[in-house]
Amino acid sequence: MIQLLRIFKTYGYEGFKQFVKLQLGRIPYLKFKDDTRITIYIPKYKQPIYLRRHTSDFATFKQIFDAKEYALDYPFKPKTIIDAGANVGLAAVYFIHRFPKTKIYSIEPEASNIRVLKKNTKAYKQVVLLPNALHHTTNELLEIVDEGIGKWGFVTKQATEILNAKSIVSSVQTVSIQAIIDRYEISIIDILKIDIEGAEMALFEKNYDSWLPKTRCLIIELHDRFYPGCQERVFGVMDQYNFSQFKKGENWVFFNEDFKL
């Protein structure tokens, strides 16, 4: 009962109805008129949030809006956010509502996610979509692979790394953080959110020295459960710089202490 009251207070009457329908929709024998999509209404947001039924969208929604994994005490007002692994745009929607004057660069490689991302961010002109895979180089061609862990779990690999060709969804070009900085004339990355399903191994392999010192806050989910060594590599790089760190939910959060000097 307490949880239902909290949901009602957070999402309002319409949002509460949709939340209950979404929960019921997880029971396979219950059907609704639209069996593909659910609409969540949150008071004071410019537009509803659209989720795909029977996908990992709802789990992502719960992480961001219910568990509040990005609700941190930021000691600055962000002007620039890079959202790598944007999925269907839920992190972008959260950040743009909290920081309306922020410019957000949402990087997402997979086409079905991009379609929903566009719908979820339609009212927010501050969101720039980059249909690429984040990498330490730009314009490299990678394969998007479905490894069976849901819409939030598409991964990118080089063709030589793929054992089962049937798992390939499509191809995508890479983009580096430095290329984004150069293209959009970014001087400081206030928040860099990274959730790229193990591709952090490649991202932190090289060329990080050009953008990491310009980053105020890094929020990253590491994927050692699928790709052993992710945490060791990322922490090995972060230890070279003056970042404080702590864990919040699924994410590691790093704040650049050099900006406080």
C-alpha cells in the first residue's frame, strides 16, 4: 500500500493507471488493446514517456525514475551532458527535466531503440541524437549483436569477435568522445553517462587522455558479468587522474577533484 501511494504521488493519476497496467501486462495471459507500448505520465514533464511492453524498457525506467540512480548531488549546474548508451532516451528525459538548460548528446547505435528515443525526446530540442557506437576511434564499422538479454543489452563487436553470425542485428559506425567535442565545440563535459554493455573495454583502451581531464562527472555501469576485466581496465585508467568515487545502484560515480581546486 505504501508503495502504491508513493507511485501515485510521483506519477499522478494517469501515470498510476499506466504503471498498474504495465505491471499487469507482465502476466502473459492478460491482453490490452495495444500490446506493444505503454505510456507513462509524470506530472510537470512536457510529454509522456513511451515504453515497449515485454522488453527491458520497464526495468530501465525503474532504475532511473524509481530507484533514482542518477539523482546525485551535483556540485555544479550542468551545461553539457553526453549520454552514451542512450537506449530509449530515459536518462536524457530525466536530466533535461532536472536541468532544463542543459544540452544533451544521446549516443545510441541500435535502430529499434532509436525510434523510441526519438519519440521520447521529441519535445526536448536540447537533445541531440548521435546514431553511433561510442568507441576510442571514429568511423570504424562495428556489428550490433543481440546476445539475448533484452533491448538494453545490444552490444557492438568487430566482425572477427562474433561466433554466431545469426546474432548480428546490423552494422554501425563508431564515434569517439573527442570527435563529439570537436564537432560541437565542447570545452567541458559536465556529466558523462556511460552504459554501453561492455564496450567500455574498448573506450578505455586508448585516447582517453584527450577527454577525461575535461570531464566533471563520470557515471558508468561496468559489465564484468558479461565481459571480465571491464572494471579492472576502467579503474586502472581512472586511477591515473584525480577523481573521487563511490557506487550508486548499478553505477560507479566519479567526480573530478581538479575542478574543485
